[in-house]
Amino acid sequence: MFEKSLTDLIRGIRANKKNEQKYIAVCLQEIRNEVKSNDIDIKGVAVAKLTYLQMLGYDMSWASFHIVEVMSSPKLLHKRAGYLAAAQSFQQDTDVLMLTTNLIKKDLASSSPLEISIAVNGLSHIVTPDLARDLCQDLVAMLNHSRPYIRKKVVLVLYKVFLKFPEALRLSFPRLKEKLEDADPSVVSATVSVICELARKNPRNYLSLAPQLFRLLTTSANNWMLIKIIKMFASLTPLEPRLIKKLLPPLTSLIQTTPAMSVLYECIHTVITGGFLEAAGDSSHALAATCVNKLRRLLEDPDQNLKYVGLLAMSRLLSTHPKLIAEHKDIILECIDDDDFSIRFRALDLVVGMANKKSLVDIVKRLIAHLVPGDSSGASSLHEASSVLDPVYRTDIINRIVFICSQNQYRNVANFEWYITVLVGLAHVSGVNVGEILTNQLMDVSVRVKSVRPFAVKQMFRLLSDNQLLKTAKKRDTNIEVLSAAAWICGEYCSFLDNIPATLECLLTPYVVDMPVNVQALYVHNITKIYAFWVNELIDEWNTELQTEFVKVTEVMKDKMGMFTRSTDLEVQERACNARAIFDIVLAAISQDISSERAPLVLQGLPSLFSLYELNPVAPKAQKKVPVPEGLDLDAWINDPLPDLVEDSESETASLETHSVDMDVHTSTTSKKKKKKSRSKHYDDDSEDEGDKEQRRAARMEALRNDPYYIMSDKSEKRKEGKLLDLEEDVDSIPIVKLSLDDFGMADNGKTKKQKKKSKGKRLPRLPSPPPPVYAPEEMPEDAVDSASDQEATNSKRRSGGASYTKSQQGQDIFAVEDSGLNTVDLSTPLGADERFPQMQTYLSPEELRRQEEARVRVERKERRLAQSASTTALKDDGEIKKKKKKKSSDTIVKKAKKSPSGVDTKEKKKKKKRPVAEKEPEQIVENGHGNEVPDMPTEELLKDQKKQIPPELLLSNEQVELHYQMSLSDEKDNGTHLIEAKLFIKNKSDEATLSNLHLTTIESFDFRYVEEIRHDSLASLNDTFELEASKGIEAVGYFAITGDIRRGLCLRCDLQYDVQNSSALNQIPLEMIVRPSVFVVKGQPMDPAQFATLLAEHGQEFDYRDTVTLQIPITTDTAVDQALIDALSTITGTTQLQVVEVVPGAASLYAKSIQGSQIAGLLKYDLTMQENAATITIDLKSTDDGFLEAFVDQLTATHL
């Protein structure tokens, strides 16, 4: 009567902002009492309030049964609240979902459309494979409902049903196909949406729907449905190319007439990706121009989303129609300055593809403007990082500039002096790290283009003398590596230097020590190169005055070279020491002949060390085209190897050849020919007997067969591979057809002539172009001839027209649905006679299931006892027959030998010995026979008697010491805090040496604290110092207070230190003692079944955390199944300290409580369907604490049965 309503709850939460948690806790307790009420109105309001609290983050899984009760309410208000609560809280493994099957069936058959709608909507959220299987027939029958609103909802929920039960798709597809002809547009739209989602991964199944979808495409005015249909046709056209000609007119009409931007984009996207431009023939250019013009409208729209998709569609057209995209260069360049970085990147992709000789300079200038701060007034401001643009964006800009200038071997660069200037300017941009790529570009351009070398040397001298750049050597993101290219270019082409002493001075600046070691190494090497060239120039002008000045400069260079000899890098040290040695030789030669007017001979030979040959670029395929000299066989042995090595190498080569796939047939055949020749030569020279070879081969195969690390191939596989091996040996007999490229060249020439005729017309006067650059030829080996592959690669590059700048992107759709089962459904074949909807499975109550299980166990037990008694009586009958026969024989013997009484005694003794054997035989048969017996679960008393104790665990074992430890809960307490007793068993493993100063240092943590005040009565403490003689041991005990919560991964940490006799080594070892959750279990408080049932009934909602553990019990032939089960259960209860509460046939209930009040309950079940001689034990656990449960699961999983 005085219960709070949902409105009161919301008002109370808002009024108690300071004590919100406390107020909600009180409300939750009230809700727990209200849901137990028999009044459905009170229960419905309570579930509604609980649903609101669940949205605030509070758990409501404990009320799942009460939610089902509210779902079954006849009142629509409560039913809606119940379905909403189920949609929010039910999971796939919620146990009460099996109770909702009949409930949902009843609601689907209701006469009220609102109840049907609520049930369908709730089913879409809580559907499981079982619910989908049981309800799919009812849902398909509702596709003919009189109300379009219901038909639409049923069509949509069927998609969720198909995901959980894919077999229903084949059974219901004909009915679903009929809904495309429905009179209501909303039902048709929902059907198209479902079919489009189904066809997303496997469109081939839905090719039969093309006529109906085409009719909808040409008649419907629903833009969203048109988008779905167009998307589906985009996936169907690759499978059926004939659809393109049919779809081209309506799509072209939509592109030209539709005002909806979303439909326009989908049409253009389908035209681009569906192959429509290729199939359009002569009108493909006009269609592409129409698409590009429409896309320009998207770029001009202020909506950022439309601008982005417009750029995305243009980037897909760029590869086929670059000229059409280049016509809209102005609007694309404006997108580069957009505030949205995603739009900038898309625009940059287009700009990279549009670059050519005419537009390259303008594009690069536009991109460089993004690298320089807006208020830049000089070159020095370039060294200040921009605070507006992201460094990643700036780095991407530089990479794109380098890419568009260097693609296709600098085809678009007309002025290389301009490109060198751009690269030097990029080297001054700070906040980025692009020194490596700039270095490669500067060196590559200088080597390839001879005419640019003088200008490049001047620019490199500017870089070497730039103090602002040198000061950035210690910064994190700097381009200081570009100085390595500057030093190399000045050293390689030092003849173009204007002032050699000034260059040497720049190379010997003190800032060099702050540079990377690879830059320092290049500095040292090029100093000697420039010095040698300078010496060569001074030889012709040598005189006494010049000699004096030269000696001073050389001595200064020698002194400054000392800073390189102190480098930490070995290569820099070596180069610097070599340079100083050269300077010493030069100074020594000059000092020997001071008065001579001619330069020493050492100076005359010094330049030839560095400038004897000119450095030219090497072709990428030069190494492959080095001709093999006549008479040289690269596969032949230099020295004759041992026969065993020959056999091993041949076997390895044969195995590799068998399991590998050769991509180049010509290369593989030639190499095999060479191998055959070399082998034949070797075998001709080898005079060894074939019999000895076979013996060694058999011995080697036997050794490999016994090697556990060598996997032998199956003989059957060898037989299967026999044909391949025979084919491999006869590769030379395969005919090779030589294709000539002349025919293709003639065809191409014909096309180009026609194109030239068409392109004739009026031309605008051209501006005077700069003189062409002089390129350095790429070096190739002598007698090298261009192969057909090179010509084909060149032609393919020309046909492609250019490369594209791409960035590797790896992503995953976060909204992806697991629909692998739907992809395997085949809709092309008609339904068979045996294919029908599955019948609903009836569920039994838990009490009925338990009664049936007990009846089955009783029947099996009775049959087993009857079988045992039958076998026992049969054995007894056999024994009695044998006794009668023996008695008759003994009577005859007595009659014949009455005079010998000793014989009678011996006969009776033999009878007495034989009787126990006959009586024991049936017992042995029963105990050892596994058969199909189902043993009973052992009783609590038997488990308690069989309970195993936990042995000490090994902590450390090395050559000197061995440690074991054992954890237990101590009876002592420290100010009311429970203590853990850690007992260590320390042993000296050495037979001679004594361990002295052995002590352990405990490490405190947030979970445990070492208590020094409490000591054991008779054992030593952990923090004591021990001295262990040879082969002696000691026990030590320590007490730790528990300061944290129980969870997985708890451990006690300490350091072990000790000294070994006659050894100066320091022995310090960190140790970790794992603390199991069983240590925290309270012992001595038995739990009877009545108390256990009361606990679960009254406080079952507190056991919120659940988990399951599955263990395997090995079953051997010499162990009875009963005994194996007893041993396994005793191991589980002994290691985890779980007490057995109650035992029923096939199951047992377990319980434990920790010292912190956390409780855990479990249900143990076993399955004796033995697979690979093992039985299965399953333990379902639930606990009041998540950490306590996780720790128990880890301990149970690590238990070895």
C-alpha cells in the first residue's frame, strides 16, 4: 500500500545526491521484498524500478525468475515492463530462458496487436538457438497476419532468428520472398533490408531475386529502400555481368535526376565498383564525367559528411579517369585546408594521384604551406615546431611530397634544382623525423642526375654550415641525419666545392659529437676524401710558402680528428684512427724533405685512394644478369666431400624440391639441369660400391626413425608423391611455347596511331621549357641483355600510368555479427520432402528430471546386482561339480590305499587350499570389470576417511639448497586479524660445503604483513640467520597478517641470501610462495544438508558470481572405477578444503566459507562416458565474492587427479 512507485524512486535519487548509494541500497532491499509478493501489481512496479536501477549500473540478474513472472502478467503495462527488463538483463546463458518458450508462443497467438508487438520486440533481444528453433514456425506463420505492422515486425525479427538458427532460412525463404510483393510498402522495405543484410556475405544465394528487385528499383520512391537495393545490385553484378546492361539506364537516370545526396552517392559508388564504366562502351567517358560533376556538388556542400564521401568516390575514379578528376583541382585543393583532418587526408590522396609535370610545382607549394607556421618570417622559424598541426600529419605531408616527386623515377620533375631546394627546405622542418627519407632522396638525385651535382654541392655546403640545424642534434624529433647526405655529396663531388678549407672546417665543427654515430662515420670518411682532392689541387702549385700553410692545416685537422677517436662507436674510432694515420704519414713525408720545391710522392698517390673510378647508379637487376664465365659450374663441389655428407645433402635437397612450388619454370629447369650435370660428374668420379651406399642409407633411416625430434613421412604419402617425383625427373621433356611480343607490340602500335590521328587539332603555344637534365646511366655487367621480363615490366609501368600513395590500414568492424552459419546455407536447391520445421521440445521440471534420473540409476543398479549374482551362482555350481568329481576320485583312492593314512591328510590339505580360490574368483571379476557399470557416488564418511593431506610444495632447488613450503591458517591472531602460518623446510644439498649466513628477508605488500612479535614454540623464525652443515636441514615458521582481499595471484615474496663455504659468490634469490584460497577456508564448522538448503533459499541471491570447472579422471585397467572416483574426490576436497554437504546418485554438493565471510557453494557431477580411458567431473560453483571464486577456479583447474 505504501510502496514507492518508479516516479518516487527517481525523485528520491535526485533528492539524495549526497547519500545516493545509501538510498539506492535501501531501495534495493525494498525491491527484493516486493518481488516476492503475490500481488502482480507490486511485483510489476518492483521490476520497473529494478530496470531503472539497472540502467544506472546495478545488477538485476538475481531477479530473472521474477521478470518472467511479470512477463506473463495479463496487464499490458506490466508485460511491457517485463519484456523490457528481460531485454536489458537476460544473457544467452540465463537459465530461466527455457521457461519463456510457451510464454512467448502464447503472446504471439494473442488477439491484441500490442501484445504481439511487445513479444516480437522482446524476442529480438533475448533470442537463443533453442528459442529460435522452437518459435521459427510460429513466426513464419505470422507473415500472413492481417495487420501490416505485425508483418513488418515479424520480417525483421526473422533476421535475428536466422542468425541463431540458420536452418530456418532454407525453410522460410519462399515465404520471405513473397513479402517482396506485399501490398504494404513498409513490409516490402523491411523485407529488402533483411535480404540485403543476408546477402552481404553470400550474395550468390539471392541472384534469383534480381527481377523483383529491379522492379522495385524502377517503381519505388522510398530513398532508403533504393539505397538498399542499389547496394545489393553492387554485390550481384560481379556474379552476373549481364545485369550491368539492364541496370545502366535506371542508374544513369537516378544520377541525373535524384535530389537525394545519399541515393546519388550509392548510385555513383555502384557504377564505379560494379564494372558499369567498362561495360558502357563508347558512353563510358560521358558517364564518368557525369559522375564527377555530380561529385563536385558533394564537395561544395557545407556538410562535412557529404564532402568526405565525395572525396572517397573521386579517389576510386582516379585510377581510371585521372584527367576528369584533374579538371576539379581547384575544389580538391581547397579541401586540403579543411579543418577536418579526415577530409584533408582524403584530399591528399587525390592530390597525389593528380600530380603531373604541369601541376607538380603548384601542388608541392600548396603542401609545403602546411608545414611552415603562419607567422614565419625567415628560415630560422622553420626550426620551431608548429603547435597547430599534428606531427603525424606533418610527417605524412612530407612523405607525400617525396612520393609524388620521386614516383616512376622522377618522371614528373622537370627541374631538379627546384627539387633539391625543396628537399633542403624540408630538412629544416622541425617536429618531425624524416631525415632518412630525405637523405636517400638527396643522394639518389645527385648520383642519377649529373647536371644537378654542382647545385647540389652548393646546397649541401649550406646545410653543413647551418648552425641552427646543427643545434637541433640533441632534440628528439630532428632531421639531423640529412647531414650524412650533405657530407657524402660534398665528399663524392668535391670538385664542385668553392671553398675546400671552409668545407673541412664545417665538417670538423664541435657540434659533430652530438650527432648519431652513422653521421659521424660519414663525416670522418668524407673529410679524408675532400682532403685528398685538396692535396691533388695543391700539387701543381707546390712551393715553400704553400707547404708551411699546408702543414698547419694538416696539424689542425689531425688535432680535431681526436674528438672522433674518443667516440663510443667502433666504426667511428676505426675511421678516425685511419685518418690520423694518413695525416701522420703526410706530415712525416713533408718533414723529411722540407726544402724541396716538389710535393712528396705520398701526396701524389693519396687522391687515387678515393677518386680512381666514378661512382654510377647500379641497376636493380644487375646482380642477376652477371654472366657466368665459361667453364665455371657454381653447383659443382670445390673439394670432394665425404660420401655421408653427399647423401645427406641430396636427401635434404630432394625433400625440399618435393614439397616446394617453383614460381619460375624456366629458372627451375635450368637449375635442375645444372644439378644433374654436377651430380653425374660426381657419381662418375665416385667408385664406391652401391651396396655400401644402401647399407649406410638404411642405417641413417633407422637412426632417424628412432629420433623423437624427427617426423617421418608416411609411406602412403610417399606413394602418392611418386608420380610427382617421376614428373620432376622428366621436367626437360615438357614442351615450352615461346611467345613473341612482336604481335602484341604491333597491336599496340596500331592503337597508338589511331589515337594520334584523333588527337590532332589546334594546340596552344608552349612556354620555353628548361634544358633536359643529364642523367647518369645505370651500370650493368658486361654482356648483359635485357630480358623479356624487363620489357614487360617497363610496358606495364607505362600502361599503369603511375603509382598510388597508400597507407596500410588494418581495422575490424566492431559491429560485426557472427554469421558464419548463414554463409553455408544453400538456397539454390529446392526443399526436400524431409525438410520441415523442427517440433517444439518439451522441457521437464527439475523435480521430474531428478525423479527420472533416480529411477534410471535404481534400474541400472538392480541389473548390475542381478548380473553379479548370476555370475556368482554359476561359479558356485561349477565348484560343486568339481567337488563331487574330486570326492568320487578320492573315495576310490581311499579304497585302494587304506593302509596309507598319510595320503588322506595330504588330499584334505589340497582341498582346503583350493576352496578359497574358487570363492575369490567372482569377487575379482566384479571388482576389475569396468564394462558398462555406473558406480555410486561415495558417501560423506568414505570421503572424509579418504581425504588426502596437502604435501609441502617445492619452492627452490639448486646445487646448494632445496626449499619446500606449506601454508595453513594459524590459530593465533594479531589484534583480531587472522594470521597465515608459512612453514619452510630448508635443506643443504651439498655433501661437503657448509651454508652460512642463511636468512630470508620478507617483502611487505598490500595483501600481507609480516608479524615479528609472534614466534613458534619449538621452531625457528623466518627472519633468523641459520648455518647449515652439509646434508643438514631445518624448519622455520613465519606468521603473516592478512591485510587485503582474497583473489587470484596472491603470493608471499621474500629474498633468500646465503654464503657457501670456500666461495666468494653472492647468492641472493627472490622467492614467491603462492597462497591458495584453501588456506583462508574456515575449518571445523560442518554444514548439514538442511542448513545448506536454508542458506541457498534465503540468501541465494547473494551468490551472484558463477563459474564451472571441468576435470578429467584417468581410468586405468588395474584400478576400479569406484576407487578412481573416490581418489579424485578425496584429492579435490583435500586440496581445496571444500566440505561435502550431501551426496545423491551422480552428484554431490560442496560448501566452504572464508575467514572474511565469503561463501562458495558447488555442485559436483560426474560423467563416466569414458573417452580415451578418462572420466569427467564437472563442478558448478557460485560465490558471494568474485575474487574468492576466481581463486578457487584457478586452484581447481591446477589440481592433478
